[in-house]
Amino acid sequence: KAGVTQTPRYLIKTRGQQVTLSCSPISGHRSVSWYQQTPGQGLQFLFEYFSETQRNKGNFPGRFSGRQFSNSRSEMNVSTLELGDSALYLCASSLETQYFGPGTRLLVL
Amino acid sequence: EDQVTQSPEALRLQEGESSSLNCSYTVSGLRGLFWYRQDPGKGPEFLFTLYSAGEEKEKERLKATLTKKESFLHITAPKPEDSATYLCAVQAVSNTGKLIFGQGTTLQVKP
């Protein structure tokens, strides 16, 4: 079975720009969760989508948003990028256990 | 507030030298405790899920145990390829889509 895939793997943006990251879950998984990982804060939960609906949300500003499509693929968007948004963004899909993708490394200059 | 604390932050072992990693947690209604391994530049790789106190799981040189307040990841006779960051996370009954992670323990095993 194919694992979770994320695109792109690497991104460089400048402050003020926006970015969209994509996540394709394991076939049959309907839940997709997103996390931000930084050296200082570790892994922090952004939000979870299930059957195209946001089911849970973490403590991040409204600049961070997401959506899920009918095929369970998910995207997250960050608008008005700040330097502090530089991080590894991970998505995980699950039935019960969360399985993670390889992440998208975002660098904001 | 739900939280997870892992210790030590870093651990250096000689090949074959067994040790344990600790994960202390507070959560309002534990649904599951998870252990992941993360290699540099990669996403976390699932190792174990533990659901109730007294439960144990084993995989090769790794064994995870769970009490009502903490979990241990025991590493027996480690090899250099076991070098990685080990992450512990809890999932609350009230919020199953969210994992709360500890800061991780970075393990280095020297030959």
C-alpha cells in the first residue's frame, strides 16, 4: 500500500507571500491531520479534516487554513507568510493510527 | 492542560548498551499513547500504540510499556541504525484527530 505523500517537498518563499501544500492520504483513510514541526516548539497540531469537514483545530492564527476534497486529499494554505512560519509541515492520515508523510520543508526569507 | 514530557532530551549509548526512554503525560481521558521514530529530514515513522496501563508491545530491540502516568521505551542491545529521535504522543478521548507530542529524545548509538 502506498504511504502518505506530500508535495512539494521543499519550498522557498518570501515574507508576505502565500503558499499551498498538498497531502495525499493512504488509500481508504478519511482523516487527515496537519502538524508544524520546528526545533523550538516541536510538533504542533494545526487541524484535522474528516470527510471534507474540519473536525479539530489547533492554536494557530487564521492565516493557516486547510481543506479536504472528496477523494480525501487535503491542502493547507498559509497566507501572508512570516519568517516564523519556516518549518517542516507534516500531514498524517489515519483510520485509528496516524501515519505521517515525509513533510514539506518551507523556508520563508 | 494535556501535555507530554520526554526525558532525557539526548542519549548517547555504545552499541549493545541497553537503556530506557521516558515519556510522562497528563491527559484528560487517554485514548492512546503512541511512539514514533523520526530520522533527520523525514516524517515520523509509527512504532507502537498502547491503550491501557499494563500493556506492553515489542518490536525487534524495542519494547514499550505503559502506566497511568508514563510510558517507557526500552532499547535492548541497540545498534547504530537505532540512532534517531524517538517521539511520544498522546491522544485524548475527546479529540481523536489530534496528537500531543513531547519534544523527543535524540538517541545516538556509537559502534
